Amino acid sequence: MFGSNEKRVVWSAAFVVYAPLLAALLIVITVVTIGDLAERDRTLDGARRQLGMMVFMLADVYEHELDSGAVAGPPSMKGHKALLWRAQVQYPGASIWIESGASIVGALPPTDGSTDYLVAHEGRPGFVVNAALPKSDILADWQWRCAAQWGIVFAMSFGLWVLARALVRSMLEVELSNRSTLMAQELLALVCRLRSSTHDSAAPSPLPREFFPCSGDRHPLSR
């Protein structure tokens, strides 16, 4: 178990390494998320413009046929095969229909919720050209790009976490090694001081002054 000092060392090392890493990851995730949402909006706006242009061209062609007398009676899709084929090739899931009074020609309008579709209308005297396109078809490529992008982000995050963990362990080993060396040096100094004090206390005390008479006096023991 770690003591209080070791725990402080562990927390300080983890904070020094993991705090900048987490801050960088949060910045990267925020930037990637904002970029993905912006790209999603651009994709939907582009598809909305193309869908509106398509129904506008269909309405122009059909109106021209009505004015020239090429189309008589209820609306028909026969004169628009080229435009319809082009629209279906670009957006296979698109539903295109013409409403004229109570009659509807073409695909049936979607019934599973308008929020899941991009819908475009172009009204002319006597008829309305409509088109609906599932957002899932529009965003299919965007979803694949987002999945690949987030896979790269997660892989980089995992790699950075592994490197940070190894760095923290290395820092802890160095710090604990330095502390062990310092403790060993302090213990060695303490042992040296104890041995020095023990040696001083065991040494013979100096002889009294009377055993060292002044010059010219005879030693008491020599009498």
C-alpha cells in the first residue's frame, strides 16, 4: 500500500500527464463534432437545392408541354422520362409525383413522417410537381465519413492513453527511486552518526591533572 507521500506523488504525476491529455482530447472532440454537424448541414442544403432545381425543371418541361398542346387530359410522366431517370440515378430513393386537382401521377407521397424527408414543391397553374427524398439516403456518405473519422479519433485517443500511462509509470518509478536513494543516504548518515557517538562514549577518559605534574617535580609513583 502507498503511504500519504507516495499517494501525493501518484496524484501529482497523473495530473501533470492526464490533465493536458484530457484537455487536448476535449478540444479535438469538440472541433470534430462541430465540423461533422456543419458538413451535415451543408450536405442537406446542397441536396435541397438540387431537389428544388429538379422539380423546377420538371415543372417547366410539363408546363411547356401543356402550353404547346403536347399533353392533353390528366398529367403524365411520359414526357419527362429523361429528367426522371436522371433524378432517380442521382437519388434512387426519391419519390416524384405530380398533383393536378384530385389526380396524382408518379410515386405515392411518403406517409412515414415528413421530418425524415427533404420535400420540394413547384406549383404552376393547374398542377404541382413534388419530390421527397429520404435524409438517410442523402447522409449515407456523410455517415460513413463520420464513422471513419471517429474511428481515427478513438484510435489516436487510445494510443495517447497508452503512452500517457507508460509515462506516468516511468515518472513514478523515477520518483520512487529518487526517494529510496535519499532515504538510504539519510539512513547511512544516521548510522554513521550513531557509530561516531558510540565510539566517543567507549573511548578511555583522559588522566587526572595530578598524574601530569609540572616540570621539575617527581612523579608520586617514583618515590
